Amino acid sequence: MTMQAEPIAKHAYATLEGGQRSHTGPALRNGPFGHVQAALVQSWRDGSFSLWLVALAFWLFVHGFRGICTDASLYIARALADLDPAGVGRDMAFAHDGQSRFSLFPILLDHLVAGLGTGPTALLLAVMAIAAWLIALSGLVAQFLPTRFVPIAILCVALLPDSYGPVGTFHYAEALAIPRPFAESLVLFALWALIAGHDWRALFLLIGASFIHPIMALAGWGVFGLVLCREDRRWYGAAVLVCVGIVALAFLGVPVVHRLVTPIDADLKTFAAYRIPYLFPTKWPVQSFGYVVVETATMFIAASFFEKRHRFVLIAAVIVGIGGIVAQIVLGDLASRLLVIQAQLWRTEWLVAALGTATFGIAAVELWKRDARSHIVLALLCLSWLQNGELLVTAITAALALFVHFRMRVTAPISRRFVYAIWAGVTGLVIFLVVNYLASYKELISHIPRDAYSPGKYLWGEPSLAFLMIALVLALHAAGRRAHLAPVEKLAACALLLAAFWLWDSRPGFQRLFDAGRHPPALMALIASRPGEVLWVGGLAENWFLTGRPQWASRQQGSSTIFSRELTVQWRERMQFLVAHGLAERDAVVAFHVPPAQELPRITLAGTHALCARQDAPAWIIAPIWDGATIPPALEPHYWRPDQPNFVISDEKTYFEWHRISAYAVLPCAGT
């Protein structure tokens, strides 16, 4: 949180504080909804209501509704497969699915999709995910800060980078129809209950999180176990017995558990490391660990201001998060245990990432109200966050922040000019980085067609921009506390929130068509004469949602390969065939890959004839037509022209290029 000037920040703190803070936040007596009601009433009384509105607005700006995309397309298509076993259910991704039966979420989706349809289900779950996360986060933070300060932490969580694991691969608090945000929010609720002393509530909440997404619940279980063991050493014995019991069950060959002592097939591991390198932390980009360093330093500094469970829950979260990465390296990367690779123990880091951004807000509030040394610590923390893409710089600045906070002894008063100079440097760096970032952002959006772009898309997640926005919000809030400006502040906050609601649905036109779940009549008429699989060239989940047919091969089908050898063998062979014949880009089997334009798949006579000569050839080929691409006339193509254009992105090294798709060629392949 870059403070523009100390007097403004001091006034902001004083106006927010308005009295003595309580030693904890509100308890769980009235449940989460009682907490929300109490928070709203209290914020109206202490004048922080507009700050809550602004925090909610920025949360909506950052967590826009993207529809049925990424993992949401897999989960909802799984429901379509359950509801139509003779159609989408015949797709290899669902016929050989070894992943989605470990939680209750797919069962819930089956009922929602059957009753509401695909689009309304995605919208409902996205809204519920945001609501669950905000309530859980605000309640947890309120255990550390008075309610009037909670919006500052929410702003930090909303605006600071939200990725964990490999840089930009996974995110917490997603507004998607997937189980992760719901399991995450239940873990946050459990930590809230644990800090408040409600152990049984925390236990049941963690059980609920495990039923929704057991992998994401692991972090909560780890913290829960460490807290109990620290307070009563008899729990250590219970923990040892549980571990011994699990190992014994594994050696006895109990289903699923036996994978703990089963090495992964060497060929499957090699392919998984190539296709999904994020499964193996030793293959992560080194900058991925910069986030872990700064989040850990932030959480340790924030923990130092509290006692008992408040402190240890934060420390335990760090232990569990880093421990998960270490366990993954030892048991997965090195020992090749199948269950460890499938369980992805490194995902316990999500809790460090989420609490790291939240505790930055907590630490900022606590540090700023203290002495000059604490102001220097906060400045060093800001520097560490600003440079978290550079591991060495991040580690040095984070270490300095920890040293100054915990070890540095000050015998003489620190000059205020010295503190001002440090903050002037931080502010100058923030402004410099923001200017450069906005220039890069302007270059990025200059290549995006107007009908593929919504205001603010791809903007958020940059630390320098986050600090600038937070500083401006607090400075304006401080100014708005003056009686004659208070109505203006509330009106501006309401206007910002209305704009956030207006822009929250950021889906382009083709995505809305995709989400509707209605098969376009013109397209269905073209493929009605032949049943069977369809190859949607370059597609991901289009077949499932636009035709109700199984896809012959696509990158999206490979998401569960690590859970099913049968799927891996069939999918890899088909994808390699497509690559060899120019019907898929060279690295099409890699999970996250954007090819250059010259590698985009093209329809040729030789490639099409080779595909259609296979015994397992698809009934139809649907190929996008972009940038004037043509289909050989000998293939006698028909064309489907959707009401809304679609786009494919290529990586041209110095920029990304959006290629408009206004039509799709429909080609008969196998069958009669």
C-alpha cells in the first residue's frame, strides 16, 4: 500500500480508527450472515461504509464473470456427459475419467444443469463463489482487525497478484463454476472458527471442504492439525497413528490409497512432465518462488502483532504451504509416488498466497500506526511485493524487512526526513512501474478487436497498480471524512459499484453463445446426416456445448490424463497424429501454450484424407476460417457463420495477435 504522504495516511488511519480497537474481530456467535449484518451496521456508524462499497467494486472489477471457460467447461461438460451418456458421455475425456468422482461437486452440477441449463448454472455458481469468498475473507480478517479496517485487506486480496504455484497458472477466489473457490471459502470459514475457539465448527467446515474439493481442503486440515498439536501434545500421537494407518492401508492395497506406495509409470511421468510441468515444482520457473518468499515474510510480520491462535494460525499456514511444496518435490518429483503427483500436495500453497495478500493489509494497518522503524518495514515490504518477479531482489528486500522488524535495535530516533525519503523512493518506483505497465497494457489492447475486449480486461494483478489504487482510495477516503465531502464520497462509491456491476459480465459475444447451451440450428443441420465424433480443429470444448457431440481430440481432453492411463494412451496418439498432419499446432499437447500464427492448424487435402482414412476417424471436421484462410475446394466444404465472431490468439514474441473467426468450414469425414 504505497502511502503518498504521511499526514494523509495518518489522517486516514485516525478517521478509520475512531476509538480503541478490540482485541479480536466479531465472533461466530451469529454465523456468517449475522457477521455481515453486524459489519454493515458498524461500518455505517463509523463512516467506513463507502470504503466497503469501493472494496466490493474492485473485487467485481478483478473477478469478472467469464462464463464457461477453462476448468468450468470441464466440470459442466461432465454434467452434460452424465445427462447424455450416448452423446457427450461418449467423449474419451469422460469415458476414461478418473478425476471427477472424488467429490460431491459433480453430483450438484448434474442437478443444476438438468434444472437450470448450462449458462444459468455457471452464473449462479460464480455469484455464489464471490459471496462465499467475501464473507469468509471479511470474517477471517475481522478476527485480526476492527471491522472498519477489513475493506483495506479486501482491497489487497482483490488487487494484488492472486496466483499460486507456477506464475499465472492457478488462481484463488475464481468466479467460475468450479469447486475450488467453494472449498477455499470453507477453509477460510474454518480458520475463522478456529481462531474464535470453535474447534468443532472448524472440523465440520473442513469436512465440508473435503467433500467439495479434497485437494484444496488439505491446507485447512494441515493448519487445523498443527494448532491442535501445539496446544495439546497428545494430538501428536494421534497424528502419528493416522500417518501409520494410511501407510498400512497403502501397503494392504486399499483402492486409491495404494497409489501412495505405487510408483508412477515412467513413460506417463515423462509425458506428464512435458504436458503439465506445473505438477512438478522442480520444473517451475524460478520467479514462481518469489511470490512464496514475499507472502511468507508478510505473514510472519503480521503474525508478530498478535498472540495465541491468531499468531499461530498464520505461522501454521506458512508451514503447511511450504511443506506441501517440499513434500511434492521429495515424494512426487524424486520418489515418483503416483498418489502424491495426482493429489498435487503443492496446492497447499494457495492458502499462503491468499493469506499473504490479506495479511499485507493487516500488516500495513498495524505498521503504519507505529513508529518510524515500522514505516521503514512497510516500505521494504512494498519493495519486495513490487519486485516479486525477481527472486533475488524479492528475497533481499523481504529479508531486510524481517531483519528491521525483528532484529534491528534502534538506540536513537530515526529522522522523519529519512522515512520520507524512503517513501518518496517507493512512491517514485510505483509511479515509474505503473507508467511502464500502462504503456505495455495499451500496446496489448491495441491488438485486441473491439468485440473481443471489455473495459479493464487483462488490467489487474500488477502490484504497482494495486498499491497506487489502494493509496488513492485511502487518500480519497480520508478527504471524504470531512463533513462537507462525505455525501460526495458516498455518491462516488455507489457510482463505482454500479460501474463494477455493469462491467462484471465480461464475456464476448461468442462466449455467450457458447454458454447458452443451445445447439445452433444451422450448425446442427449441417452435421445431422452423420452421427459420431467431431474434430473441432483448434477447439477446446466447443463440441460439447455447441453440438452435443464427443470431440475426436482436443487439448481440453488431456486435463485428466494423469488420472487415467487409458485416456493418456488414446488422447496422446490422436493428438500426435493431428500434429503430424498439420491439424494441430506443434505443442498442442502442452496444457498452457499459445502458438505463433505460422503454427496455427490448417486444413489440407493430404491431412484431411489421412485423418478420414483412419478406422476411428471422426464423422465431421469443423475448421475455423481466420485471416482469409481457405479450404481446398475438393473437400466440398459447407460453412456455418455464427451470429458472433470468435477469436484465436497467436504469440508473435513481442505481442499477442487476435485473429477473427467469422465462419467455420464443415467437412464430412467418415461414415455414411
